[in-house]
Amino acid sequence: MTEPTPSRPAAPPVAVGLAAVAVIALSFNLRPAAASVGPVLDELTTALGVGPTVAGVLTTLPVLAFAVFGALAPAVAGRIGPHRLAVLALVGMIVGQGARVLVSDPAAFLLLSLIALAGMATGNVVLPSLIRLHFPRRIGLMTAAYTTSLALGLTAASALTVPLAEGLAGSIDAGWRTGLAVWAIAATAALLPWLLMLRADRAVHRRTSQAPAPVSMRTIAGTRLGWAMAIVFGTQSLQAYVVFGWFAQLYRDAGFDAATAGLLLGVITGVSIPMSILVPILTARLADPRWLLVVLTGCVAVGYAGLLAAPVAGAWVWAVVLGTGLSIFPLVLTLIGLRARTAPTTAALSGFTQSVGYLIAAVGPIGMGVLHDLTGSWDWPLIVLLGLLVPLLVSGLIAARPGTIEDELELRPR
């Protein structure tokens, strides 16, 4: 089954190769501003002279930025054009990441980090609409490229920040600023293809000025499909944030040393790279991708149940199974591109889905940490995560059902 043929003509006059390079380059930079902080958090907080409270604010900022700035992105894209907005997003990442390593004041560091994260959040929202705009017949393929590049950027920032700091400055204590600054250079490299694509916004303006008004985020908030997308996005993001934030500690509490615990978490994240290639293509080609959602949700359930029953003996198996299941994320990103007919409406759906979804996800790491402290065990957090798979599956089955936001609105009584 092929992806639906769009009703509108081809995308703005930009070379397909240039558009693909631009999408992949921006995708790679959608996580390092946040993911690079964790590996050097101890050195960073010591140098800035701050305690756990400020560190907690710093690690919570990404989710809050995704929610707030993600909600603003569709309206800004409608005013200035999606390509200009992508350029502004990258400029925010460059300025924020480049300047924060030059300051020693905690408030200034947090503010500049917020600027970088605002760029990340904006890029998150605008990319699905740009894929719909430039690759209307290749949404699955380009979403696969997008999510794979995103996963590579996340993995690189997590794994390479410390080695880069040590290699370029001699030690992590002396070089944590250098390790963070490298990712501003990566964002600068991604800016060039987007500068070459700015002219495409003129074509977008000519087309959209003659087209029916796009569906707004407020209208999407009144649809069943919009809320289904937001809930499935939020609940799967909650699961992922808990896994990435707490499972290394879960493994250590089960008896593994720090290196093995990190390796087990690396298996979970590493499995996401090939799955990020496969899942979007499969989602877009299937007439009804609901069975794929059921399979992936089942993998997550098996991973959690396995950790409850045999956290040590089956740890490596559960890591692979859980990593496979967490590829619900690229599935949902693909659905964003498939559940709207036009690029502006895709941007609105993306903004609503991600802003509401990240607010839901923000509860996860904090809630699981509190529950662990109260019970002194990881059993109850795992049981709660199993229970949260129910709303994920129910909302996902609604979101994965063939159809678009426009279809739902057209069926309403006038």
C-alpha cells in the first residue's frame, strides 16, 4: 500500500536533494542542546556553584520548552514561513549553545539554555510540516531519515560530549564547556542548507494565500483525532523519558555495576536507530498501521514484565525488546504527517500534539522518582508504567486509524 497522493501540486521549487540534506541536518540538532548536559552535569553544577535545585530546573527545561515553544511554532510559521522559522530555530540553537559556555552566572546559563531549547522545540514542530510540503509522496521515507538522524544526534551528544571535552581540553573538569560548545558548531553547519532554502517561503506564501485557511490548533483541540494524537504522543514520551532518565539507576539497584548499567541503557537506545528507519516506512505503507502499534506496545509490556520477573537473568533480552517497543515514537511522528492534508494543518497538528504531549510526559520522570522514593523499590514504578500502556494503546488505535483531521471536521454537522 502506498502513501496517499496529495491533492496539491509539488512542493516549492527547491532541489529535492537540498531539501533532504536540510531536513536531515536539522533533525540531527534537535536533541544535543539537552542531551549533552547530562554527561557533564556534575562538572557544570560545580563550576556554576549551584545545587540540585538548579540542576533539576536545567534537566526539566527541555520538556517545558517543547510544550511552550512548540505551541507557538505553528502561528509563527504561518506568519513568516516555515523555512524562515527553521532558520530562526537553528540560530537559537547556535546562540544558546555557543553563548552559555561563556558565562558563569547560573541565571544567564539557564536563560541561554532556554534559547537553545526554544530552537529545538520549534524545529520539532515545524519539521513534519516541511516533510509534508517537500516530500508529499515520501512521508514515510523522509520521516525515517528524520527520526534516524534525530536518534544519531541524541546518541552522539550522549556518548561523545565527555570524550570531546577530555580530548580537546585534557580533562572533563577543564573541558566541559568545550564539550558543550561542539554542538553549537554542529548547528552552525546545519544552517547553510536552510539559508539556501529561504526562497521557498515566497512560493509557500503564494500557494497558501490562495488556499483555504488551514485548520488552527484551537480547532484541532476540539477534535477526537487531535486529542488521540496528543495522548499517544504524551504517554509514549513519558515512557521514554522514564527509561532514559531512571533505568540506568534501576539496573544499578538490581546489582549491575555502573558501566554495565550504562551499556544496558545503550542497548535500549541503540535499538532505536534501525527501528527509526523501519517503522516510519512501514507505517506509511500500511493501509492500517494499528496492528504495528499493538505489536510495539506489546514489546514495551514484555520488557517491563521481564524486568519485574527477572531483572538480572533476562536483562539483555528485556533491553532489546524494550528498545524495539519504544520505537512507537517514530510511528507517531509519521502519523503527524499522514493525519493532515496540507503543510500548514500538519504544522498545527504537530504543534498541538507535541505541546500537549510534552506536558503529559513531564509528569513521568518526576512521578516515577517520587514513587520509587516512597516504596523503596522499582516494582511499583514498573507496574504503573505497565498501566499507562492502556491509555497509550487506546489513543494510539484512534490515531492510527486511517483518516485526517479534515475528514473528521467535514463529517461534523454544520
